[in-house]
Amino acid sequence: MGRLFGTDGVRGVANVDLTAELALGLSSAAARVLVDAGTGGGDGHRPVAVVGRDPRASGEFLEAAVVAGLAGTGVDVLRVGVLPTPAVAYLTGHLGADFGVMLSASHNPMPDNGIKFFARGGHKLADELEDRIEAAYEEAVEGKPWSRPVGGAVGRVTEYGEGFDNYVAHLIGVLPNRLDGLKVVVDGAHGAAARVAPEAFARAGAEVITIGAEPDGLNINDGCGSTHLEPLRAAVARHGAHLGIAVDGDADRCLAADADGAEVDGDQILAVLAVAMREAGTLRQDTVVATVMSNLGFAQAMEREGLRLRQTAVGDRYVLEEMKRGGFSLGGEQSGHVIVLDHATTGDGTLTGLMLAARVAATGRPLTELTGVMRRLPQVLINVRGVDRSRVGSCPELAEAVAAAERTLGDTGRVLLRPSGTEPLVRVMVEAADAGQAQAVAAGLAEVVRTELAVAAAAAPLSDATW
């Protein structure tokens, strides 16, 4: 079988790829591995797991399967219900649990679902632990026996309703200042933060207009949230709000809109928070961590502000790894995954939105002025399909074309070629001060990629998007 774990847990179409049988077996395997890896089960201690989910309809039966797998392995379960991914991570650490489990497919469409495990303290699992879980699962599928608890040794299941208030109190407690006087539109994506996010903003003092806050199990991410900002932007303008905040289905990412209804992406949010944290003395080593896909305007802004930038491969897990390795306190992605490591072990969209609003409240300056710290350069991304992605780094003709493009752009733009990790395609990204130049350079490079890296089958047509 192929590797079950992707970059963010195990995901697939619920009841097709991700079945109840898989959820039960995987959670049982995870319990055996994670309890052994931690301190659970020793000295009479009964291992404990926190389990939460987003409101997808499939989460109901998958949660039942996960809870059964854990309890059948001797793990006591605290069911926290529908809460964001970062809330489950926080509660895992806050309650001293041995590990946590979140059922969500984040920003994916409703038919998908996923299982993500958190180690003790609420931290993402290392690859080595994921590999061990997969191995334990495969052994069980093959019929290898393991010692099952009986009688009083089986796990007990408890509803932990206090999780909601504990998490909201945590969010309010780490804010640098209140939000009194602000009118904020909050889009909960009909997802895991549909109750949490509006409640947190209201308790922090803001006047809250709520949209995307009526989950019915079927409408998560449907035309709303951070992947569909149009409703947020329109609501901000309609209500005369100071800003708007949109999270995704599991609320681990956040994008925003300013008072004019203009989009504010993750790079701009990072830039605003970096300056705020530097002034507060909480930006450790005056350094921000971002990925290579961050807009060049962000890098230029950090340089102007005298801040250092560390860049990683694409993916919030790589950002987090670099933050931990270097002891940094702020990092994130253009997509809105922002990690404030002093207060969260993973991206937290509600916390990010609160901190952004707190900066507006503290300075008395509109968000559009605060985001002026950076100028977002035109960015063109073209996916070239049906090519041999393995030759990106070894094709001399392509290297020559990239060098020529970089000479054309000079220090006012940049080129990035990334082979996909899962598909036969190469991503061509070009930034330039002028949108027309960015488009022209990207199209030229894409044609070279299609020609020089062609495989025997006819290459698929180009698809492109301009940001």
C-alpha cells in the first residue's frame, strides 16, 4: 500500500478513501505507538486522548470509529466536539493529554475528511512517528496479534464540554490589547470555528457581524471562508466595518479584508504582525519565517524594516520546523497559515485574526494603511502538466532560460520553478514590478518547460492563475 500520511495527516473522500474501518484501525495503531512514545500507561497512569472534529456530516461516523479504536486500545477519550484544529492542539497540551486527534479536511470540499494526530503537548507528529503508526496499522491488517485490554482496562469516553470556553479564554488571554471600538466581520466558513471565532472577537470587545456561521454538516467551505473571500469583502463594505476576518473549515488559516473590501493575504498579515511584534519585543531575533512562495514584496518589506527573513519549502510543517530549529516566534504562508509559536503549536486562524485586529485597535490606523508596509508585486503561476518533473534541476536548456529570465527581471522580480510532489507537472512562478512583464516571462518559461521536459505522451495544456 502507498503511504497513508500526507503533508497534513490522512485525507480522502469520506467513506471511499477514508472509511470507518480505516479510521478505527488507524486510531488503534496510533494509540499503541503514541502511548509507547510518550509516558502514557506507565506507573498506573491511564493514557488520555483529546478528540475533536469539524462539522462535516462524515465526521459523525468517523469520530465514532476513532473513539472506538482508542477506547478499545485502553485510551481514555475526552470528546471536545466541534472545535478548530488549533483548539484540539491547545487542549491536548493544556489538559496534559498523551495525544490529540482532529477529524477534518481543512479547506477541502465537504465530501472529503481527514485524520490528524497531535503528539503530547499538541505538536505535529514527526515523520518517524507517522511511519511507525502506518507499520502498526499494516501489521493489524495482516492479522498480527496484539495485547487487547479487557475489563476495567478498556478506555472510558467522556464529553468534555469545557473545551470551548477554555480555548476562547486562552485566545483572549494572549491578546496584547482589547478590540473595543472595532466593528469586525467574521466569516466562519460554516466550519469548526463558526461559534468560536465570533465569540472570541465579541469577548475581546469588538462589535461582531457574523457570516458563514450556520454549519449544517454539508455547507463547510461552500462559497465562504478563506477560500472564497467575496462574501467577506462585500459584508465589510455593506456594514462599514473596520476589517473582516475569514478562516477556513478547520480554522488553521486566516485571510482578511480591509475597510475598503480589499483582500489582505497571508504575506500582508505576516508583515503587519512582524512589525507589531518587533515593537513589542516579542519577535525573537527580529526574524520571520516564510516559504519560497511568499511574495517578493514581502521580502523587500522585511529588508526595509530591518528584519531578517528565513525561507523554507512550501508547507506550514516546514515553516514550523524552521521556527523550532532557530527559536523564532513568527512564521507563515501566503495562504494564511500563520504560526505565533509563543501562543500556539500550529497555525491558528482565529488567533491570527484577533492579533491583526488588535494591531488596528492599538494603533488607531486602518488596516489598509498598516498593510502599506509592503507592496505586493504581481505574481503569475503557471502549471505545466504532462512533463518529466524529475528533470527540472538537470535540464541545461531550462537552466539557460531561467538565467535569461532572471537577467531580464533583475532585482525587481524573481523566478521559481517547482516540480510537484504528487503530479507530473512543474509550477512556474514569476514575480515582477509590472504585471504584463510577469505574465510574458512566465509564459515564455512555461513553453520552455513544456518543450524541453516533454514526455512521450502529449503534454496537457497550460493552466494559469495570476495573483
